[in-house]
Amino acid sequence: MEKMSFNFHMPTKVVFEEGAAESLVKHVKGTSLLMMCDPFFYKNGSAQKVAEATHIEKVVFFSEIEPNPSCQTVDRAAEIARSNHVDVVIGLGGGSAMDASKMAACLINNEGSIFDYYSTGDKVLKPRDAQLICIPTTAGTGSEVTNIGVYTNKETGIKMPFASEYFWPDIALIDPELTHTMPSHITASTGMDAFTHAIEAYWSVNSNPISDALSISVIKTILENIETACKEPTHSAARKNMAFASVAAGISFSQTKTTGIHAVSFPLTTDFGASHGLACSITLPAFIKLAYNGRKDKMDALFAMLGYDCVDAFINRVEAIMEAINLPTRLSALNIKESDLKKIVEVSMKAPLIHFTPVKVDEDILYDLLKSIL
Ligand SMILES: [Fe+2]
């Protein structure tokens, strides 16, 4: 019999409750708060409401976070946090706000800039002193339960993930009510981002029995709920189920990392303006077909559990859902031409994640995959 051996480490406390954001005072430990959020949540007053719920009097807001947060933005937030002696950082928003909050919180007591630690930087982060609380307002990125942040160097345009044991938030506070204002197209793209987290974790060469159990549950939940969540934004059951799927998928891929889909998503966001979820979902059906070859037994078991008799039946269902929620499955939707593929392949192959795909992916294989969905 094959031996079973794995590690599972997820130190973040998960608080999942409708209305949870209103009872933040129970969770915060500090006297000076930096509230980092998407501009939308500052303008509509949500960030202020969440900050009030902490009962902390000294609050600084930082709402300049752009999609695909830049290293330069993170450095600015850290500087503000240092000068205000911040000891609690809240990241409220989608993946961008939460990712930015992870690095900014660490930089408060780590001297210098993000560039000293990230990419080719040679300094090593010391343990973070400030409390870090991540509160997602979308259901997809799972950043609230991972130790990964993705940052873009504005000067070079290069987007790379960075992982640190000090990036695990102390608390992931999931309040499905916060997702009710999310527009349909963001519900669709972020929801399918969570789907790719779950399925990539499932087929990843790093998968383990706990991540598998989470992934199976997520895949089923998203297939059953994403259309309703997109079409009926205040449908509480669908929103609650999608919020659960997002956090469970995040916990799953926090253990396994993602694979080829996410590796290819990086150039699609930086060079072709796709949102992260769109950049992931657009290659999803093609990657299911490819990864299936490396995981036939395991994927067949998944399809059987979900009621599909073969890989094509599953792919057809995924494509039908994507069509129903207006997500493209052809690269032409991003104005990508055959002449762009070489560069996309080159950049994607540099991401170490590509090698966690359960089949060998080389430049030719990836080129052919992308060409098949032009
Ligand atoms: Fe993702």
C-alpha cells in the first residue's frame, strides 16, 4: 500500500459569520489602526464603518490601492503606518487590498523598502509585530487565508508572488454580507478564480488529502452557486456558499500552491489588462484537458462524485457556466493574437508554479495550448 505523508499548516484564525464585520472589537488587539482598502470602500463609507467597529480611536485610512498592487504603493502605505506607530493593520477588499496589507504590516518593523526583501532583495523579513486582519469583500482570491502576496514593480511591469510565514493574517474575517454589493462581472471572475484555486490544488503535484477534501467541496459548491450569485446579488444563500467556497479554496491552495493556470495569468493581467479572475478562468477549460492526462484516476474520481461521466462532460459544464456568467474562453476576447503568444509563453515559463501542473509543461506544449484557444 502506498504510504501517506503530508504536512498541513494554516495558522490563521477564520471567523465566518454574517455581520461579523460589525463585531470586530472582539478581535482587535491594538491602539493605532491602518485601514487599507480599495478606493470604492472608502468612497461608499464601508471602510469607515468597519474601522468604527474596531473601537480604535486612532485610525489612518489608506485607500490608494490599485488592482495588481504595486511595490511602490506598498512602500507608501508602510511609511504612513510607521509614522503613525500603527499596531493593527486591516486589509479590506479584494486580493489587491489584502495582499498590500500583508507586506505593509510586515514593513512596519522591518526597515527599508519592499524591494529589499522581494524578488532580488537580499534582506530576510523578521516576524511581524502588528496584528493583521484580512476582510474579503469579494468571494474568490482567498488571500485572507494564504501567506502569499502578489506585487507588481511599476517600473518594470513585472508581477511576481512573494511568500512569507509572516504573511499569514492573524484573523481572516469573512462576512458574506460584504459581498452583496459586488457587481455581477466581479462575482463571476472572482468566483471562477476560487474555482481555479480548488481545481489546481486538486491536481497539483503538491496536493494532500485535506486539500483534496476542501477542493472537492469547493468545486461542487461553485458549480451549484455561481450563476445564482451573479444573477441575484442579494441571494444570501448563494453569497454565503460562494464566500465559503472562496475561503475553503484559499486554505486548499495555501498548502499546495497553484499551477499552470496561475502562471499564465500573470502576463495576461500585466500585458493585456485582464482582471486576475478573468486571466485565470480564460485558460481553465484548456488546462483541465491538459492536466487530466497527468491525473486521470484522481480526476475521474472527482467527475464521478459530481455526476459527470467523462472529462469532456465536465469541461462542457464549466464552459456552459462561463458562458452564462459572461466569461470568455477565447484569448481573442483580450485582443491576444498569435504573434503575442511567444512572449506570454516566455513570461509564464518563468513562474515556478508552472511546474506544479501534473503533466510536463514546456514552451511548445504551452504555446499549443494557448494557440488552441485563440
Ligand atoms: Fe487566484
